[in-house]
Amino acid sequence: MQKYTCPMHPEVIIDHPGNCPKCGMKLVPIKEKKRRTSNAQRSTSKVGAMESPAVASHPLRDSNRPSHEHHHPPSVAATTHGAAGEHGHEKMHPPSHDSDAAEMEMHSTIDLADPMSREGSGTSWIPDSSPMYGRMFMFGENMLMLHGAIFPRYTNVSTRRGDDRIDAPNWFMAMFSHPLGDFTQFGSRLMMSLDPLTEGGRGYPLLFQTGESWNEEALHDRQHPHDLFDELSFSLSQKFEHDLSAYVYFGYPGEPALGPPAFMHRPSAMDDPDAPIAHHWQDSTHITFGVATGGLQWRDVKIEGSIFTGREPDEDRYDFDRPRFDSYSGRLSWNPTQNLALQVSYGYIKSPEELHPETKIHRTTASAMYNLPLGHDTNWSNTFVWGQNNATEEGKTQSFLIESNYQRGRNTVYFRWERVQKSGHELVLDESDESEIFSVSGYSLGYVRDLSHGKGIDVGLGTQLTINDRPDSLDRYYGDDLGYAFQFFLRIRPSLHSHGAHDHAEHVAGMEK
């Protein structure tokens, strides 16, 4: 008798077509397939001979997952679901090493060897246990995932250089993958933003933020808008034996292998409408017009290198800038556990500023991301980032960032602390202060309460307060008053992708380890 299963919940096996009772995804027929005898097959926990066409070559958990994951007994959550019994013809089978559909999951669009939950911005990694907010669609063996967020808000920033306004920072993303056999995958991604419309050319007020220009003048104390097209990329990945995989990635625009995942893609920052003021020390190359990256992965360790365009996007936010491929970077990433993602990276960025084409930057970054699922619909995510710029004429300047996001059901509390060294030139001060280095800080605390939660679209009502610290020598520019900002906003995004049981299982496994 023909049976059907869910690509995301392989424990669901039904003897008729329909939709998954857990996530609503269309069920796919299970087809019999001969067991492979290659090393790659033997290292996938000896997956049985029954595989659905949508997951036989695409969503299988594979040998490139960390070796410490290969010998776990069935998780508490999986066992609970298996014990749910039968409802009509629906039967939940607990995953095990002997189960025909054991250990199946969706794969990253960048590297077939990675789980989708590990995929960050560009080719970066986040913890495997990270929550995924998005809508997934299966078209046979093809996968499409839609992400995004928009923050309609009122924001008010104090001091002489502050401002207040109504705006709506936003981004939208589509990720697609198509298997080219059992061990090869094609992927593509499109990311867009309506910032050019909602933010205008000057962007939104953000105390001590710097970078890029408007009307041929350097922006200061404002976050620049993102381009209409922020990523248009294609990738090809290949799995080999002995837990090896490799990929190539091309983006126009895209993101090179430099820095941590961009702030809007970090679970610890996903509820904060503002960019970090250390953005141009850590992850500012996430929109680069011309990127080519190659990566080699062994289990949970990856080394990758990029050549890319050093110039930041120009003031025309609707066009595609000229590719230059005049800069380079390298990054080493390691996910030692399902809850932890580490990276160190270095890059040479040639002529990033259009107003100062002679500037060159040597950037070094390191980051640690820790995500801890705490049960059903509860998650705690944290990030630490250090970034250093060694720029022409300015020398070395440092940046530090700590983010934390605790979500429990409809409620989320988040925090961000950062400290950055910025020159008078960067802050657009008088000529007499241009060469001076100033340490500035920001402390943000926010809260979001979801009005709609888990019903396809999450709509949250939020507020945030930021306190900024600066040396007294900057009072002549900012005034004597305390630097602060407050805002009220709506956070609109897709609901959590239906893998809460997986999150809980990862947490239990992590605690056992």
C-alpha cells in the first residue's frame, strides 16, 4: 500500500494523500529505494530504505552533521510524538536509527550538508537549534522558503543631532533549492527591502551611527537605507564521502565570508528595529555588488574565502552598482554543539567610501552565538561580536557588541549593549577633531507582545528605550543632555516554522551532553 509522509515531520506516516497534521504541509509519497553502501550512506545513521522523493536527496540529515549528534537516542519530544498513538489512519512513529524515515530534515540552500536551521545571512552559520520564522512550500523536490519583517514605528532620538519620525524598516527574502541528484544541490536567494521608500535617502535617526552618504555628504547619527535589491545569489554544493562537502556561491549583490551573520538574520536581534552602531565594524559588507565565495566543510567545521567589491552601495538605492572584485576575505566557522556557532574572519576592503576613495580597511572579527531552546515556544538567543577596523590614516579602532533575546509564547524581552571607537572624521566633526578617537556606547532594552501569534503571521506591539553614552568632549556637538531614544513599533513577520518539537529535542540533547 502506498504511504505518505511529511518532509518536515517524517514521523508522520499516513496511508492516503493529504496535509501534515502538525504543520499543514502537503504530504509526499514514500518510495522504496535501495540502501546505499557508500561511506556517505553509512555515516547517516544507516537511514532505512524508504525515502520520500522530496527528502531522498534533499532533506536527509547527513554525515556532515557534527559527529556528536550521530549516537543520540530518540529525544523526549520525538518519543512523545511517537506515543501520540493513532488517529484514524494517521500514525506517529518515533524516529530511531532503525526507522525508515529517521533523522530527516530540510537542508540549507547554500550547502546540502547543512540543516536549514544553521543557515544565516550570506554563507554564515547560526546555531543549529535556532528558531526559523518563515513559510515553506514544497514543489516536488524543490523547496521555497519565504522570510521577512517590517517594523512600522514612531522613533524619537534626543540631543542636537537627534530627530523624530514615523518610518518602517523592512526586508523580505526568498530562498530556493533544487536537488541535482543525491549529493548535489542548486540554491538561489533573493532579498529585497523597501527602505528606499519608507526611509528615504537619509535613512532613520540613530545616535552615533555612521556610514555611507546622501547628497554627497557623509551620513552621521543616521542609519542609511538598504538598497531595493540586497541579495541575488546562486550556489552549488556537493557532498563527498568522509564527511566532506564543498560549495561555491555567487552574489550580485551578495555577502562575502566576513563577519558574523548580518544583524537582521541573528535570532538575538530579530526583534530590534535598529541596526547596531558597530555595523560598519562587524557586518556592513552584507550588501556587496559582486561576490564570489568558495567553501570547504568537514563535519561541523568550515573554511571559506571570498573575492568581492569593496565599495559600499552608492546613493542610488534602486540600481545595481558596478562590480569591482578588488577586495578579499576569509572565515573559519565552527558549530561545536547544536546550540553554539563560532567564527573568526579577516578581510581587506578596498575603497569602501565613495567620498574618500583612498581609504582602505583591514577588518578582523570574531563572534559567538549561543541559542538555547527552553521548551515549547520558548527560546533564549545570545550573541557576542568583536570587530576591529584598521583604516588608512585612522589606525585600529575596536567595537564590541552583546545581544540577548528571550522569547516565551507571545512575550519577548531583548537587550543590546555595544561600545565602539569612532573617529571625529567618522562622526563628521569639525576639522580640529577629525583625527581624535571617541568611545561611544549604546544600551537598548525592548519588549514585544504578540497580538497575533502562531497563526501564519505574528504581529507584535513593541517598545524600546536606548541610552547612549559619550565622552564630555562631544558635548559641544551633542549638547549637555543625556543621549537617549525611544520608539513604539509593530513587528510583523511570518510565524515560527513548525518545528517546536525539534527545538525541544535539541535542548534536551544539549542538556544531556
